[in-house]
Amino acid sequence: KKTVEDEEVYGKRVLVRADFNVPMDRNGTIEDDTRIRACLPTITYLIDHRARIILCSHLGRPQGRVDGHLRLEPVARRLSELLQRPVKPLREAIGPEVERAVSGMENGEIILLENLRFYPGDEENDPGFARELASLADLFVNDAFGASHRAHASVVGLAAYLPCVAGLLMEKEIERLGSLLENPRRPFAAIMGGAKVEEKIGILENIISKVDLILIGGGMSATFLKGQGWDAGISPVEPDKMEIVRAIMQKAGALGVRILLPQDVIVTEKLKTGAIARGVSAQQIPADSIIADIGPQTITEFTKELKNCRTVVWNGPMGVFEIPQFSEGTKSIATALADLHAMTIVGGGSTAEAVTKLGLSGKMTHVSTGGGATLLFLSGKILPGIAVLADKE
Ligand code: 3PG
């Protein structure tokens, strides 16, 4: 694929699609800036080569409406600290104000457009929205590996109107994941947890033929336990996914892939700091409780299984690790991976956050900025955001 280094960027308006979808609290405090730091090589390259840099990203899922808690201004502030130079946040992503700001830019200057998902046209891949965004720039650099599985206007649509090349992070992710997963050493395990259960079930269906073992924890486990006929209390489940869950279990059986669900879990009545945590068997979850973490027996079992593995991909925390009494599962899995003599690939916003907070990122073979994107890439899918990148002649 062509990268930003293959293009003449001096004095050009370069639109960089980044994945600044970082964990942020209601006050705009960024809890983990891994994804922002990961984009610095591309931005620095463009500064050094005197481009006019127009950054854009999505944040959260505001569903096409303006949400004051999901503005990108805190990201601009953080970027500015990291780069030691001004990064100007705009209150919009398209329109006359933005056009004015862009036309007044000097070489080497940086602006950050407002959250793309405030506009329904982004997720709808609306050609009108893509065209307007494209009109701001001369070149489109896609550095948003983490969003490359989304066929959205700012990932895919732009390529119809602008030359489209990979950023340096995008290039690094494709190269590293591609080479790590070309011929994985076996046994090969995938650990899946976290939220976004609905889409991850789809991803699991894809991944199943690539791996030998799947360990399920976190938000995923409730739907799987329910699909096996057990009660998940008040844990959120995907009721219309039960059939798929059963189909996945069947397919796994036929392929000889083992899927391990938690044997025991930590439950609570309320997911908040100070809540009472109780360990119970996964087959006896009380009706008024929610699954908050995997239990000690499961930690022991999962850790033992992982010891035999030679390649492990992990996406999604094992519990609500932000709350100390529900963080044990995630901590233990992170520590187990850090101690393995295996290829370890960790992906996803909150999984990367957990590993970074524990100071273990340096012990993993690769910490990917992608969550769903990384898993889909690994399952052999051609991601739409990668498919539209220009090829090298
Ligand atoms: C991610 O966090 O995996 C990416 O930023 C994509 O976000 P999305 O799942 O809301 O599209």
C-alpha cells in the first residue's frame, strides 16, 4: 500500500483520519492516550514536511447528534501537549467556519475537526458528507486502523474524492499483524471479553476457523451462559443472538475448537465503587445480580490453558476493571500473557488501557490500537478502510 511517505505533502492540505476514540470521563479527562500517541509519527512526519494538517476522528457513539460530552477539544489539548505546539479544535467538521479556518492555515499548522459522528452522514457513508469533507483537502491519509472495519464516509467514502494513502500507524498495524498472523504458532488462542457484545459475536463466527481455543469473559460471557441455558441474572444479554451462540458452539465442536466459558464469576447488584462483590458458580447466578468479573477458579483455569499456547490474541477486559473489586480477572489475564513465551497480541481501546495501566504493554509482542478491526483483520477479512488505500505502483 502507498503511504504518506510516497506523496509530496509540502504545502498541501492533508486530511488525516485518526482513531482518537479514547476512553474519556464525563469531565473530558482522557483516561488513556495510547491511541493519540500512536498517531504522533504521522503527524510529526507531516509537520516536518510542512503540510497543513487537518485531523479528524470519531469519539464514542453519539448517533449523528451533537453531544457536549463527546467533543474532541480534550483530544486537541492532549495532542498539543504531546507535540509541544498548538492544535486548534474546531466546533464543526464541515461548513463555512471550517472552510475559513482551513483557508487561513499556514504550512505546518494543525487543526482538529469536531467529532465526525455528530453527523449522521459519516456512519451512513453519505457521498454528500464525504464530498464536503474531501473539499477541505488535497490528500487523504488514513491512519485510523482501529476504525478501518467501518465502511463510513471518513474511512471509505473519502477515497472517491481524494487520493488515499496509509498513515504510518496504519502501515505499522498492517505489517505487524499481517506478519504475526501469517503462520501463527499453535496452539493459538483468542481471549474475548468486553462490551460491544453484539458485533463481537459476529467476529467470533469469523475467527473460529483460525484458532484452537477461545476463552470467553467479560460482557460476552452473559450471552454465552444464557445461550447454554443458564441464568445470567440482570446482566445485559443479546436475546436475539442465542441462535448464533448455539451455532457457534456447534461449529466449534465440529472444527475441534474449544470454547471455554467462565466456571465461576464475581457478581454484584450494582456496578459501582464500593459495591458488594460475591463469587458464585456461573451456573448459579442470582436473579438480582450482574456479572462483573470472572471468578478465581476461572482465572486459574484460563491461566493454565494459556500456558500451553504459542499465539494469543486478546480483545476485551474480563470484567469491569475500572472498579477495583472487579479488576482481578483482567489483571490476572494481563499478567499471565506478560509471562508467556508466546506471541501475544493485545487489541482494543479498553484492553490496551488495562495493559498500559498495569505497566505491561512492553511485555506484549504487539499492542494494537484496533479492537474489532484487529479481530476482523485476524479472521482474514479484508477491511473496507484498507481495501480503498492506494496500492504502490
Ligand atoms: C474502536 O474503538 O474499536 C474503534 O474506535 C471503532 O469504534 P466503533 O466500534 O464505535 O465504530
